[in-house]
Amino acid sequence: MSRARWVILTPSATEPEWRRRVTDAVAAAGLTPVCWTVDLGPSVLKDPKAVVLAQEMGHVRHSGAAPDVIVLTDPESSVRRLGETVLPQFPQALWTASQIHAEACDVPDDIPVIGGASLAPGEAVTLWPGLTVAAPARPARPKGEGAAAEVMSLYRQGRPPVGARVRIAPKLFLYDTRNPVVGPRFEVDLTGRPRIVVYGPYVTLPPGRWRAEAKVWIDDDAANVILGFHWGRHQQFDQHIEKPGKPGLHAVAIVNDWDVAASAEFRLVLMQGAIAGKARLVDFDLEKVG
């Protein structure tokens, strides 16, 4: 090999220990571990004995390189780690964590993407022939991390396989601010002009076919207005439009294709003006179906 090797270790509670173990293994193999910085020079990038440790695909692209192996160290603690280090505001930490992981999976199939959370403590992981490290133990989950951790569990095995499914809690969505959200149930008053009343969650998904199923409760007045259910990314939405006709819980499933890693958006849209009516996002399930 006539260039430096690249290892991506995504941010998480276990990333520092992964970094220590990979650094020790690299040094023991007679190679030179190098932490990524924005000003890596040609002498490092062209050094076949150098192993550059980065945290995301953006670092690799900045240097005009390609990763040799990617370890999604512990996706479910990645939001907490980013919140503790660089992004204290939520949900920005979730949006960024999902982007880092989705872009790490948007690489050619011959680049290994290892799910660190799927490994037992001490399990041997071969990064490439001649370089093996032992997986560290995962920390206990603190209370209050559940909703974000569940979203990021998509990446527990590495690349999300077909059939991977997670629930995205209603609290991770955004709501129309013209009429206040009522209480903890995220009930939206539909009174007023046509508009988007629920939107989000803006988590980035890797390439694939993704199915969203939204469960929305509506009252008697909302049953007689036209509602739009949109699902997609980058203004490329598939949609379902209906007048529900009766109150209660309505489930709508929509499938859309991602050809690149991109931010996902669901929209509940009031398609006509309403003089009354309430709606509530009760549940939202996301599944990779292709």
C-alpha cells in the first residue's frame, strides 16, 4: 500500500477506549498512529506506515482519502457523547450523530463497517489482516437516553440490514407553533389556514428503501378535513392524502427510496383551512425494507 490507512471510530461513550486500543495495536504492529487534523500534510497521507484515526467521513473527504475500515463504536451512546463534548443542545446532537453514522454507511460494500455495539467485551475484531483489537465493554445506559438511543440502535450491527426497525418517539418531532401544543401528548390544534402541523425528525438515513408508518389520532372535527401525510428527503416526497371520515387512530404507511445518505422528514399537513379540530402523533415506526 502506497498511502496511509484510515480508520473511522465514530463518537460515543466507548470511542476513547476504542481509540486507545486501536492506537496500541497499530503501534505494536510497527505502524504509526496519527490523529486526524485539518492540516494533515502529504508526508502523512502518502506514508504507508501511517494509520490515521478519524471520527467521521467528513474528515476523510477533507483529506481526499477513503476509509479502510469503519467502526460504529457504540451508536446508542453517540448522542450523549456529542452532547457532552461539542453539541450541548438537543436535538442538534441527534441530527449530527445520525448524519455521522449514515454517511459512514454510505460507502462501497468492500469497506467494512463494524457494529461495535454488537460485539461482546473482549471479542477480537480484525480491522485488516495482521491488525486485531479486542472490543471494549459498553457502559451502562443512563436514564433519559431512551428515545435518541433507540433511533441510533439502527446501527448496532453496522450497516442497517433489511428488516431493521425502530420507533421514533413523538417528542423527537417538531410541531406547529401557531397554536400551542397541548400537554405532554403533543396534541395540535388544527384551527386556521392550511399548513404543516407536524414535521421531522430530520435524522439522516443511509441509502436504501425506508418505510415510515405514522399513527395519528384525530377528533371528530379533524375527521372532516383533508390531511396530507408526506415522507421523504430533499423535497423528494411520497404522499398519502385523505379525509379520514371518522375520529380515532389512523395508521398510514409510506415507502420512499434514499439513493444517498440524507435527512428524513415526515410531514402531517393540513391541506385545507379548518375552523376546529385536533390531531396527535401517537407513534412513528421506521423500517428498512430494501
